Amino acid sequence: MQAKPVRAKLQKLARAGKLAYYKDLGHEFNKPARWSEWKKILDEMSLTRPDISILVLNATSGWQGQIDYKATNGRPTEAQKKFAQI
């Protein structure tokens, strides 16, 4: 799977003012929510501006799995929170 269709889906959600959760992306692309390739795809997407990979949240924590290329482990640092909310 390539990042392009995921990016298109996230752009559509962004235009609608919505966020995405891994389970929703999984359902959309017939992949599990905890699919190991999500990180690779979102990292690739983050290299293109605007970085909309940050729209994908973990349903348990309500935060991204990583922010500024550093894992949040469900509890982002204050610096990560600030970066995500810019």
C-alpha cells in the first residue's frame, strides 16, 4: 500500500474539519488498526507539506502515536503537545 491514497483520505477529512483514528483508516483500507505499516506510511506522508499525518489519533489516548518523529506512548510531553497543536 502506498501513502498516496491515505493522504487523499486524510485531505478529505481535513477539509471537513475531522480527525482520523487508526481503526477508521484500517476499515477504509482493509487493514488492521494496529497494522505495522501505518508508521511507515505516515512517516512518508509527513515529508510532504502540509503534514496531515498528524490528523491520525490513537483512540485510547486521543493523541498521535508519534509527534515530531518521537513516540508518545499515549502520553506526549509538553513539547510534543505544543508541536501537535501548532
